Amino acid sequence: MFEGTNTALITPFKAGEIDYPALGKLIDQQIEAGVDGLVPCGSTGESATLSHEEHERVIAYVVERAQKRVKIIAGAGSNSTRESIRLTRFAKEHGADGALLIAPYYNKPTQEGLFAHHMAIADAVALPQLLYNIPGRSAVNISSEVTARLAKHPNIVGVKEACGSLDQISHTIELCGPQFTVLSGDDSLTLPILSVGGRGLIGVTANIAPREVVALVKAALAGDVATARALHYKLAPLNRALFAEVNPIGIKAALAMAGYCDGELRLPLTSMIETNQKALRSALTGLGLLK
């Protein structure tokens, strides 16, 4: 259902407000580059700093702008189960194809709590849902065993895996079977994850280099290992530079350098330091993304 290249969209800001013209331009360019899906209001979209009204408006805007040209997977996660249900219901009502649901952060629920949280959302809203496992942000790791239990629910169709462990991801694929979609949540690990049975990614780098990322994923899924490996190493310097500071600092700096948006962040995030900007500019230039 959700395979291939899915871009975790930034939320462009200008003078403190959402820059919808810049967002619309980015959406159109992503679709023209051949991505399979767009993911608004995730961590890359700075969802933690969006008001409820902004969050909902961004989802509705992306769905409207995309005009069903690609799949839209709306970020709808929260550390409040009630809020996650509300956002997932909004996503369904406004035409999203699915919802991305981060493991509850800050609360640090047990494995049973994680199971109950995601089951409650799946029971409440008949919309395809992807788990989002990112222990570095949520402080909890959804185990392979819990993922396999959740995979039995018809509304839970896959997981975005950013746990950083290829062993765990392999175990999840082993336990859940071929009907359950595992997507890479780490740009630098996309090729390894695809090699063990992942079906694509929800990634950051595609914001600035969509054609290259699309080509890598297509080659890997087609079994063209040599091409996929060459693209993996071609993108490696850019991936390192983009994630030298916490996401989305790097990708917003890159998009600003390329003229897509102002690169404005909301506190508590701050601009990329000069030495990291130099490395990022060098990586972008090396790929021909900057002159």
C-alpha cells in the first residue's frame, strides 16, 4: 500500500507563519520528481511546534495540493492517545490515504502501553496506519514482538523503522510476514533495510534530492544491486551533512541554499552552525544540486 519513496516534508516558515506558497512549490517539485508519497506533519515538519490548527491546515493543504497524484500519509501521532485519535480522524475526513503514528514520547509507556495506544487508534479510525518507531526521539522502542501483535489489526499496515538496528528490523520483517510493510526511517540505512525486505522509505533527503532517492529505491526494489549501491554511496556525503545536526536543521538549511524556502526554524531549533553549513554546501555542490 505504501511503498517506494515517501518524502517527509518540511514545513516552510516565513516571519513566523507557515509559508504555503513555498510548501506548494515543494509539493509540486516532489511529485514531478517521481516520489510515491508525501508525509506532512512528521518530525521533519516540526509538528511539535505547530498549533493544532496549523497541523490540521497543513494536512488539508497537502492533500488538496497533491490532487491524488501521490499518496498522502499524514503525521497524526502524539503522546496523548485521544489527540492521536482526533488527528487521525481529521486526516481521514480530509482525504489522506494513511496516518503515521509515532510511539508516544515523554510518557515512556511500557510495551503493553504501546500496544494499547496503537490498538486504540486503529480501533477508533478506519484508516491505514503506519507505526513510527524512533527511540531516539520517543525514548521508547516498539519491540518486534509488539509490532507483530499490532500487525494483526487490519488498519495497521506497516511501520516506519528508525530504531537504527538492522537486527531488530530483520526480526520485525521475519515476524510480521510479507503482508506488512516495513519502511526505512533512516536515509543512510535505506539500502540495507531494503536488502532485508523493506519496501521503501519515509525519508528526509528526498526534500532536496528527490530524483536521486527515487532512483536508489527503484533500483533496490528491482534487484539492481550495483546501481542501488552506487547511488547509496553517491548520496552518503549529503546524508552525513544533512544529519550533522538534529533533523530538520540540515534539510531546511539545504533547501534555503537551493532557494526553495527561507530555511526558518521554530525554537527550540536554531540555525545550522557555519562549519556544518560549509560541509553541507560542499555536498550539495558535489551532487550538482547547487552551482
